[in-house]
Amino acid sequence: MSGEIVWEYRVPQNLRQYTNPGFDVEWLANDNILFVLPRNGVYEINRDGGVVWTYQDKKVSHDADRLPDGNTIVVWGGGDQIGDAQVKEVSPEGKIVWSWYARDGFNKLPYKDIYDDGWTHTNAVTRLPNGNTLISLRNFNFVVEVDHVGAVVATIGEGIFHYQHDPEVLDNGNILLANHQKPHRAIEFDTKTGEIVWQSAGFERYIVPVRDADRLPNGNTLITGTTRVVEITPQGETVWQLRLKGVTLEGLEAARLGFYKAERIGTHR
């Protein structure tokens, strides 16, 4: 919390080109670290930096989550085409046991001719407690919930979300995400009423693009921008921040450099 580095892992030199788009990382329950090297693969390392598991696939980017059964769910949105699977669930042995193709529901107007660094540029996935899967289709400006056979059971945020990043379902059932409608904000969306029930103030240039927003146990929100990670109260007061000292990133440079995601992990699991 004081900004001191207590542990770090340096990506090997031969892999450092694979950090865009979507250099995701998460702390696992076994104290290992799971991370995505976009357009290269997914890696699990121990605290000594040793690779204990890997799934090599050039069609991964943005997000990977370890599921309770030991499988890993991954996203492909960094150049995806209509024929690609945007989400894959992989067993510990590296076998694809489930996949989702956006083409099954969206290979039609007005979606089929969209393209911006990929067809859908899918950038996040979450397996929900009911067994369904929440998927963020960035280029379509909405999030979908799909069932176990891949059928879309809900389309969320259409007409409100814009190039959304990292949606998370809160305990109250609302969705919190980083929204790229200018000015960039973190927004909380009520899926029942279809309304925004909370939003951060629009951030100045130093934090654009906003990549991630997490609701903390104390009710505050942790927001990740390009050069700063800030914790704000519901009223918008900044109570903590970590910043890249003396660094300003703009335009396309900002999109591929700086912070991507941050998670408050505390001192103990």
C-alpha cells in the first residue's frame, strides 16, 4: 500500500513482445500466478518464477481465469475473425473442453461487417455461479451472458456501454466496468432496470484509457488507468493512488503501454 515492490516477475526477453493487447494477470488460490501473453499463450508460474503450467496458443488475449474445477477459460479478441472461437475452456492437459463462437449469434447485420483490431475484440470472460458465462464483446459495445451450449440468454448494456473493459458482477447483481464513452468512466449498471446507478467522474488525460474497475470490500472502487491506479470513494474522493512517475502516455502509445489491470489482494488469502 506504500508503493514498494514486494514481489515481481520479469517476463523473459524472448517473450517481451507479447504484452499487447491485454496482458492479464491473476493471483491463484495455490499462491501461483496465472497470466496471459497475448498472441502467445497462458502461463502459470510459482513464486520462484518457474513455469508450472502453460497453454500455448497464438489466439489468446486479454483475459484468462482459473476455474474451480482446474480448467482455465481464455479469451481471443486481439485480431479475431468470424471463424474464430472467442472463448475457450481448456483442461489442465491442454484439451479444449468448451468453446464459444460469436458467429453463432452475430454473423448478421449490423455486426458481421464490424472490424477494429478484430471482429468482436472480445476482451473479458467470467464464469458465473449459475454456470453461464459472461463475455465482453468490445466492438459490439455490449456484454452477453451465454448458457452451457453457447446460446445467448441476455444482451447487456446495448446503447449504453462503449468499448467496455473488464465487467464484473457485484454482490447486488449489478455490473461494474470501465466504459470508454468520453470522458472515460467506471460505471455500475443495474441489469434489471437497464440504468447506470453509479459512475465515477470523468478522468483527465493522465488516466485514459480506463482499463479496469473493481469494487472493494469497503465500498470504494479501484480504477486502473494508463499511468495511475486510483481508489475512490462512492462520492468520488481519491483516497489512494499508485502512479508511474514522470510518465505521460497518449493516443496509440497509451493503448499498448502503461497499466492494464490491477487487483487489491491484501496481505493474506
